[in-house]
Amino acid sequence: MIDSNQRVLLFAHGDGIDQSCEDVGMTCPEGLFYKYDYFEQTNWNDDTCEIKGVPRAEMDFFLMNHWKNNEETDLPSQENAESFNTYPSLMDRITKCGDRIPNVIAVDFWSIGDVLEFTYDVAQKNLQ
């Protein structure tokens, strides 16, 4: 990746990285960043653009959580993904975010619906 001038940023939370590494007096593994130190994110299980937690406009990255769990089990739902991962649903959601273009769109069942086409289109429009 270095030779081709490409980069990747790695963010994590959970599985031992439950809070900012600095908050617990440790150092994150080299090249790994605690997600909540850098990302503002939307709620999940809805179709709004309300920010989860305290909105922090100074955050470097914006994550749009876009999925709805099964209401009875609170687990991922392929059935919900079939209607929620459509191009119109994704477009409606991103439109509600105004001029905030997400750096990351988190979905369940990325292969169901129009997720790849939509994210490609958003990336192309954002790069122009």
C-alpha cells in the first residue's frame, strides 16, 4: 500500500478497547485508533439523522448507522434489510443529514439491496 501511495486507517471499539486508550492509561496498539475519539455517529434502528450521544461537530469522521433490528429479538434482520437497504431509503437517510456526507455507512447485510451502488455513487459525487 505504501508503494502505491494508498493508506488505510484502522478504528476499533469493544473486545478490550472499550474506551479511549488514553482514558485508561494505556497506549492503543500502533496504528489502531479508538473509534469514539474520532467519529460522530447517527443512531441505529431508525431512519433519522439524529446523533447518538452528544453531538460533537469537531469530530473528524461521520458514521451513518443504517439498519433496523428485528423488533422482537433486537437482532439483525434480513427482512428489514430488504426494504431498508434500498437506494431510495439510503438516499432519504443521507438527505436528512444535510451537508454531512458520511465517511462510513454501517449496514447489516451489505449484499442485500443497493448498498454498494449507493456508496459508490456517494463517493463519486463527494470526490468531484
